[in-house]
Amino acid sequence: MIYRRRNRRRISESFDDIKRWEIVELDVWGNPDEGYNVNDIFKTGIFIELPENASNEELRKALRDAGYDMFPDDEVEDGDYLITIYNNEGKPWLELMLED
């Protein structure tokens, strides 16, 4: 394991496990009682890099560095190619799409 001296974060020995994700903003219709539908998506052209098994804290920091605030009670649903972030009412508000 290799560590940076400054902040003691682990650096992967292989960069193959780092994935690049595009931030996608969502136009969502609906409400907590009837549910939500994604009406449209907007690819931002903003990318973040995350380790393959990133924690919610690593995700939160990467999003904050890109200008997006993820709150502690937001829920994350992740898949192989898409990560969806929901607010505390179950409304999807942001997605991350794996770069091709």
C-alpha cells in the first residue's frame, strides 16, 4: 500500500480500478405521494473519478469538488454503469454515467 505523506490517503497500486463518471442533472416531475418520473436528463460534461468500490464519503467529496453538494441523508443506488442519488424524499436528483 502506498500513502501520500500530506493527507495519508491510500493510492491504488493500479489505476485500472479508477472509473470516470459523468455528472448528469435530472429534470424530475412528481411528488413523494405519487412518485417521481425523470422527464429529461442533461449531461454536464463534468467528470469525476472514483475508485471501483468508492464509499459514500469518497463520492460526497468528489461531488463537492465538482460543485455539487450531496447531503448525509441522500441515498445512493449504484449499478455497473449508472449511479443514481436520491434526496431524503426519494426524489432522484443526480446521476453519474460511466464513461465509455
